Amino acid sequence: MSSGALLGLDIGTTKVKGAIFAPGGGVVASADHPHATARARSGWSEQDAGAWQRAVAAVLAELDRQADLAAVGSVGICSQVNTHLFVDAHGDPLAPAITWQDGRCGDVAAELDERLDDAARRRIWGEPYHVDASYLVARAIWMERERPDVWERTCWVLSPKDYINLWLTGEPASDPISSIGLTDGHEYLSRLDELMPGVAERLPALRDPADAVGSVREGRLGLPAVPVAAGTMDAWANLVGSGVAGPGEGIHVAGTSEILGVLSDRGAGAPGVVTFPERDGLRLHAGPTQAGGDALRWAAEAWDRPIDEVLGSASLAPAGSAGALFLPHLAGERAPVWDSRLRGAFAGLGFEHGREHLCRAVLEGVAFSARQLLEAIVHAAGIAPPELVLSGGGAASDLWCQIKADVFGTPLRRCAILDTGVLGAAVLGGVAAGRLDRVDRGAEDFAGHDRVFEPELGHRERYDDGYARYRAVQTALRGALAPGASDPGTPS
């Protein structure tokens, strides 16, 4: 008999994370397990859905060793989004999942975008929406052209959490929040087939994130037959897990990418920012960058050094890295730039710079990219948050937290539980099972905050100058560093 413990899972970009929370609050057990990303071609980024399953199984096995899965009373799952898996009528994958980092559909997206005038955009989306390489319809068009056998057999296009939910319950479903650019916040857009015939019929039914899609099938991974929530995207689950629910409150999730968002009861949105449909009188204005922790991982691998050693070296360099700059656009950039052809760079280097300056420049470059996004979000929301609630694996570094507070000029309040997506998913599961009464503020009994990072005013001028140079270099290099860019001396 279940005691009502809450299980949360997060199908992330680099690993699956999970935790069991006691009914009255507190972490009972936690675990994570990595899974790989394949980059077979330049700009491609794929994952094996079977690896998600194996990682979930490994996490549940470890949680069972620490606690007892029989005590679980509900399951909630969140995941990376704009990662698309094409499955057949049996729920079996037909090809590797195309992740949010994949840029292969950039040309298709541009082609789709160019054939739509503002009137068509407003007819379809109700606003001047622009598509990018990660948009599901662009990927469906690409699949139909390049892998027509896969497209013909596709029954559903699923996100990672939708696929795991289907595996656990046998029920195909998604939620309106995760289905970015496909819904009006409640239902699928009625004119999706204007973009591509056949797309709408391959989308799973929509359920509220806190609705139960079904129960765990008997004998599935040692879990009892308890309700499984529809769940939602990682950003929204982090919002729930951070306890952010009021106007003017904001989050910063330091994960594989940097996710920032501000809740607002005003603001009309802004170019480059994802403004979600209104829920309970509030809109979330948010966006993801392309590489946050992933840039640090890349640097550590490129230099053949452990991440802790890179962070240690960075701590030896002064604020501003003595003028060295890093652009973390290793696979293009998402919000607010949305340019899949942009590439990363070190700039401003001289003989005075050593490894410690380059290591710190990586951390500062990620912070500059996040500041660029935050400025756009504040413009979209019409309100500047007095502080940001900080979570995610990158928040484990005090040095990086302080750099970001200094670069933003905004205090960062760090969550005691950094995996707020896992906690938010668990809360959704608890509401779906009737074990919790509400989603908003649902994390209050489970977590608090461990530290506030206040901006160091003495660094402000140095970082403002660094950020201005970062933006100038970014502008100058757009196009010049794109794959296949023309020789600057050759007319194009």
C-alpha cells in the first residue's frame, strides 16, 4: 500500500534525474544516470529513446535501493522540449530523437518562415510568430522529404516525457505548455495543416500538466499502479519547483542551457522571447540559450581537464578575464538571437592571457549570453524582477553564481534543492493523484533557499564594458563564423 510519497523525474539533455519526496516535505532519495548525445554530422544532435528508458530504469533502481518504490503514491515527469521523437502506432521509435540543439532544419524553417506574411502568422498563431530550426513542423517537413518511410509510419511525434509516460502507462498524451508554437495554451491550433498537411493528426491528445494520463502498468520497473501526471516542459517544472508564482518573480535555471523567465501580469512580449499563453492571469515570458553548462563541459573536454579543475583555474583570474571574451554559441544560439548558424569564439586574446583567463572567460561568456536574454525578457514582461530564483546543476558553483549576479546586476537566490525540475514534476504528480491541493507554491513544503548572491558593485563597470564588447563581437561575427560562410573577399 502506497504511503503517498511523490516521485519526480526529469528527462534532461545529458542525464535523467529523479527523487522521491516525503508526503510532508523533504527528500527521501535522489539519483541520476547519464545518457549520450550523438553528433554524427555538423549541426546534428540526436538521442536514443532506448537510452532514456535505460536511464529511467537505472534511476528507479537506485531510488529503490535508497528507499522503497512501493511507497510511491504518484509520478510526475518533465523533460527537455523541442526534442522530437517519431514513433509508430505501437509507440516504437522510428528514428533517433532530434534534440533541441539540432540545427539541421534551419533551411526548412527559413523556407517556411519566408512564405508566411504577417497576416498568415496572425491567422495561424494569433501573433507574428516566427519558426526556427527546432520547430516541430519544420522537422516534420524535413522528415517527410529526407525520410519519407519514417514519416509515413509515424503515428505520434512525442517529447521525451511523453514517450516515457507512454511507456509507463500505455497512454499517448502531451500538454499545452510543452507544445510550443502548436497550441493556443489550451488546444492545438486549428490551422496547423496550413503549415503542413498531416501534422495535426500525428500529435497526441492534450492534457493539463497536473492531470493524470493513466496509471503505471503492472510490473513496470517495480513501481506500484499509481497515477502518472501528463507533466510538462523542464522550464515550467522548474518554475513550479522554485516556488515562483507571482507577478514580477523570475527564475534562472543553470543547466545544459541557461533558462530564464519572468512572470508578469503586464507586458506584450518582445521579439526573441517566448511568451506563453495566459494562465491564472499571468504570462510567463521566458527563453533558453543554446549552451550554458554545455559550454563548460565542452571546454573541459577540449582542454582534457575535469570540470572542477576548469572552475578552479577560473577562480584565479580577475573579474573581466583581463579583457578575454568567449562567445558560447557552439551550436548556434537560441533566445533571444535565434540564429542556428552562429558559432562560438574566443576574442580579445593577447600574450598576457593564460589558461585561467580563458577558463573564466567561458563562465563570463555564458553569463553575458544569459544577460542578453534577461534584458529581452524584462522588455517583454514590462517588469524587472528584484531578484532571480536560481537552480540547476550550474548553480552548484559559488564562483559562477557570483559572476552571474555581478554581470546581471541582480541578486540571485539559490534554491536548497538545485533540481527544481524534479521537484516541480513531483508536485504535478502529487496534484494529479489528489495528494497535493495546488500547483502554485506547491514546492513550499519541500525546499527553501540556501544563499543569496548579491552583486559586487565594484565589478559593475568592468562587466558592463565586457558585455558591450561581447555584443559588438557577436554582431560582427554573425555570418562570418556561420558554417559555409562565403570568403569575405568574394561577392555573394
